[in-house]
Amino acid sequence: MRAFDLQGYLARHTSAVDGALDHLLPPANAKPATIHKAMRYSIFAGGKRLRPALCLAAAEACGGAIEQAMPLACAVECIHTYSLIHDDLPAMDDDDLRRGKPTNHKVFGEGIAILAGDALLTEAFAMAARCERWPRYPHEEIIGELARAAGSRQLIAGQVADLESEGKKISAGQLKYIHERKTSALLCCSVRLGGMSAQCSAAQLNALTTFGHNVGLAFQIIDDILDVTQTSAQLGKTAGKDTAAAKATYPSIVGLEKSRAIAARLTRRAFRALASFNGKAAALAALAEFLLKRDK
């Protein structure tokens, strides 16, 4: 069987997502230009577009079209980017580099960076509202899905718990709570929304949920590992920040090798969840493998 061309797949989908984001976001010269330039600075900073790719791949796995899923793919990318802008602020992770470039607040100042994040979060819901009205998954369910993933019990909860754990000894269970919310929630939401855009069955949605949850956790554990094994130049962001900030990570709690084993186990669970798609989820499987084997 011919190997799945993930790089070609990502290149095509990244180009499509970039084009859609360019169309859906206010132009850079729209008044007030400063905020729109700041929003676009971070959204077009060269991210891998993994969440949109997962959303679109989930739609395809369920027999849907990428055009149907595209507004939702763009919405999750806007939420992801907003969270990065805010995470990098001095009051949060205080980072100077993101994707190999100065962070938003380093270029535009803290006030504009906060507002750029706020604006991207708000625009995400406007994008999601542009999706078609599907009988199985009406607008209120789509918007609710996005709001839950980004809200105070998931994405925000993970960031709060992360901040409150700095400099403290926490358990592996507490760290899992942070990772499930700070990272896994939005990844899981991405694949669920993709499936919903394709009018997936309840069984398919459950399988996508299992896949997204496990890949999301594995992704963050790998991120923890890379923070202690790679350089800033390799990562495109400041390496060793978690250690310097006395943040709990999987390597610091369970060790490097056990962390790698946990990430591998989670990814195997994710692969098993795709078995019910009868070979139609090759892109999702390739993305999961890429997330586990990445080096930056």
C-alpha cells in the first residue's frame, strides 16, 4: 500500500485554510489598522495548522467535504492563536519567541496583544456561525461545542490550573487535568466539529472524540519532552521555559522515558479509535503519527 503523503496533504490544506482565513478576517488596513495588523501578524506567523487539518481530515473520514468544514477549521485556528498570544504575555508565560518570530506583545505592545487575542476569539464564533444549518447538528450545537472547548471548564481551566501550579509539586493526575483542558480540549473539539460538518453518526462522533482526546494528550506530552530535549532554534520558541518557570511537566514528574511511553500508548489508543472508519481515516492516522514523531 502506498504511504500517505502527509506533507502534500498538509501543504494543500494549509494553503486552503490560509486563503479562507484571509477572506474571513478583516483586512489589515481596516480601521483601526493596528488591531487588524496584530491579529494577522499572529494568525499568519507560520503555524502548522494542525487543528484545522484535523478538523478537515475528520470531515473527510466521515464522507464530508472540506468546504463544509472550512469555517469551523478557521474558527479553531483563531481560538488556538488567541490562546498563544495570551499565553506569551508577561503575566502568563512571558515568552519572547513564537514560531521563530517575536511574540505579539513584543511587536505591538501588551495592550494591543491582549485585544488582538480578544478579537480573534470573537471572530472565531463569527466564523463558526457561517457554517451551514445541518439538521443533525444545528447552529446552537456547533457554537456550544466551540464555547465549551474554549470556556472556563476546558481551555481556560487548563490555563488557570497551569498558572496555579507554578513552583508547586503536583501529581501526574493534576498534570493530566491541565493537559486535557489546555491542549486536548481544542484538538478534540477540532475533530468533533469536522465530523459534525459531515453529519457523522453518533458512533463516528464517539470514535472521533476518543481519537482527539488521546492525540491531544500525546501532543502535549511530546511538547513537554521537546522543551527539555531541543534548542530554541529547533523549536522556534524559547526552549527550557517550563523548567525555568518551575512548571510541572511529564518529564519532571514521571521521567523522560516513561513520558515517551505514555505518549506512545495514547497514540495507539487513538489509532484503535480509527478502526471503525474502514480505511477512510488515513489522513487522521497520518496526522496522529506526525504528532508523536515530531521534533519541534
